[in-house]
Amino acid sequence: MNKDKNIIQTAKDTILIEAEAIKQLAALVNEDFEKAVLTIYNSEGRVIVTGIGKSANIASKIVATMNSTGTPAVFMHAADAIHGDLGNIQKDDVVICISKSGNTPEIKVLLPLIKNYGNKIIAITGNESSFLGEHADHTLSSFVEKEACPNNLAPTTSTTAQLVIGDALAICLLNLKDFSSRDFAKYHPGGTLGRKLYLRVNELAENNEVPKVTELAPIKDVIIEISKKRLGTTAVVKNDIIVGIITDGDIRRMLENSADINKLQAKDIMSKDPVTVSSDTMAVNALDIMQKNNITQILVTHDGKYSGVVHFHDLLKEGII
């Protein structure tokens, strides 16, 4: 039991130590940070992010964040850079170098080579007086008092700080670029947001059957059509123009209220002027319309004529909800 308590307390202590360190980072943001952001923003090249050890892992994550928010970025491992990968750096690229100490052998070899190319260097380091801090064009402090590791050795708080500085850079650039949710979706077409912003109702309707009956169809035919097409509804059409809709709920109410259903036709139980959407309507907008009207199916039209049905479950399956 005591060991279990130690685990919980250790986890809480780790989170609180890192949270406090991140909070203190805000005080370290200065004019050099602003200059670094503007250097990247005004550059006609890409951002090359490099580091060694755990800092390399953070560099890779920062690259992913920048790429997904509209800032082209490339990861370059510092050790590989001095063995051939320096060729990744192009004329107008800006290089972000990440190192807690700023004094690793790889960094000391790499920086002069980059400067010879004439590229701007942005340092993210916990030691502004280090080789990296003093030789970079802009130095961003990721200083932390201590690691969350009880031995103050394993990179924990320091790497979290580096990651947060990278996120801050990416978000500042995002704001400068007026990067919208639609822009974000361009880089995430397979994600939920991408589906919300790009998926149209015709893409959903084309996967479904197209239930329809005429106004004069006997009730038996209406029931068969709804059952056969398995969408819980059917459109009532005249020359492919929607004149009404019948749902399985309408069928149940009819059975409860009508003594002789054999004399009834589709026009007798249909709801006139049903809610419809055009085929090019965004799926997320169709969902909004369905929720506002408290319906689970919506009829789709193309050039004014009936073309299909979208069901609530279609939207659920695509992750729109």
C-alpha cells in the first residue's frame, strides 16, 4: 500500500515540478524571441531543426508541429549533420539548434559550419552563456532549475521546456500567417477536422440506397420501400422533385390511428415540404441542420432534383459528430 502511495505522489510531484518550470519560462521570453519569430517569418526558406540525444527527439516533434501549422520544417540530427546531412540546409533556411548545455561536441563542430553557409541560427538552450548561446543569432532560454528526475540527471523538465518553446514559436508563426482552421485541414485531410471541412453530403449519400415512391403509391409499397432501402425513410417524388417525406415514425403513427390502411396512399401520410440540403452542402453543416430540426435523416437534392439520403449514422461513422 505504501508503495502505491509513493507511485501516486511521485507522479504528482513530477507533474508539479514540470508545471512550475514551464510557468517560469514565460518570464524568459524577451525581444530576442520576437526577433527569432520574425527571422523565420521573413525567411524565404525552411526551418531546419537539429539537436542531439533527447533534444533531437524534441527537435523532431517541433518539426512536426511547424509543418502542420504552415511553417515548412525539416529535422536534421546533429550527429548526422557533420557526417553528410549538412547538405539538407539550403541557402535561405533558418536553423534552430536545441541543446540543454549548449556545449556538446557535436554542437561545437556544427555551428561554425552552419555559419559558414551564412544561415541564421536560433538557439534553444538552458545555458545562454554556452557556446551555442553565444554564437547563435538569436538565443531562446529554456532554462529550468532542476529535472523532475530525483537524481537531477534524466532529461525531463528540460526537454519539456524545449518543447514548449518550440510550440510557442510555432503558434506565433501561425498567428502571423493568419493560419485558419481551413488551412490546418489542408495538412490533416485524414483527421477529424479535415473531414469536417472537406466532406460534402453527396459523398455520404452516394453510399446509400435512394428510397423513393410516388404520391399515389399504396401504403404497402411505401412500407416495402422503407424496409428495403434500410434508411428509415423514403422521399415522395413527382418527376424526381421532392414533394414529401415518409419516415418509419410516420408508418407507426399511421398504424396506431388508421383502421383501414389499405385505402391510404403515400400522399395521405407524408410530411410536406421536408428539410433538404443540396448535394454540395458540407457534411458538418448538414449535421447542424439535422440537429436544429431534430431529425435523423435528411434528403439531398442535386440541381433541384432528389438524389439521395444522408442519415445521422453516416455522419457518426465519418467522425463528423
